[in-house]
Amino acid sequence: MDAFATANLAPNKRRDENSCSVFHFPNLNELYAVRNAVCTLHPNALFDPNAQPQQEPIGTA
């Protein structure tokens, strides 16, 4: 969570206002910039193994 709170900000600045749960983004551009920065720093941070369900076989062989 600290990566989201501090990405692309000056030292000792946080966008969650020390709440550690609510993030404040002034616009969508900053939201996507932070998401990309977090993905660069922590490649598996947003990984969800259930995002793409396993494909079921069609028919029988």
C-alpha cells in the first residue's frame, strides 16, 4: 500500500493522508501513472490468478 501512497511524489509526501486505506488522485492521469509506476516497481502487485478462469475443454476427444 505504501507504493501507491508514495509513487511519483516528493520525499515525505503521501497521497493517502496517512490513512493507509484511502488514496486521493486529482485526476485519472495521475491514477494511471501511479498504477504503471507500481507495476514497474512491483511486477506482481496487481496479479490476480482468478482474473482469467481456466478454460474448459469443449466436447470429448
